Amino acid sequence: MQTVTVQLTDRSARKALQDLEQKHMIRIVESPRFESPALPGKPMDLPAFQQWIAGAEDAPAVSLKAAKSTWAAKRRQLQKLTK
């Protein structure tokens, strides 16, 4: 299964997707649970963006070994949830 975020600009496109959903070929998720400044939504104002960058720069660095270890644990956790 893959999740794709799509912004529709035409009513006929939405109708086409709804037809696919009725045929159980896709599932439409009305409100995605993603929170990222890279995704469409309410624009982030400049001071908030600058504060976000400053926080990222001030955050402590993580070693590659620690990052791989954390990712391995999260991957195992996700695999258990999807089985």
C-alpha cells in the first residue's frame, strides 16, 4: 500500500477518484495526518520559519550509529504494527 497526497483542481477529477473508491480500488482519506511545512496547508510566517530553523540548528547532533540504532528499533515497531 502506498499513500499519495493529491490536490484536485477540477470536480470531474474528484468524481473519477470517487468512482475508483466505489470499486474498492483506492481509499480516500479526507484529512491526512501529516504535519510538515513541506506539505500544502496554512503557510508558515517568516518568524515561525526562522524559529523552526534556529531550533533545528541548536538541536544536538546525532551520531550516525545512534540514528541507525533508533531507526532499526522504529522499523521493528512499524513491522509489528503492519503484520
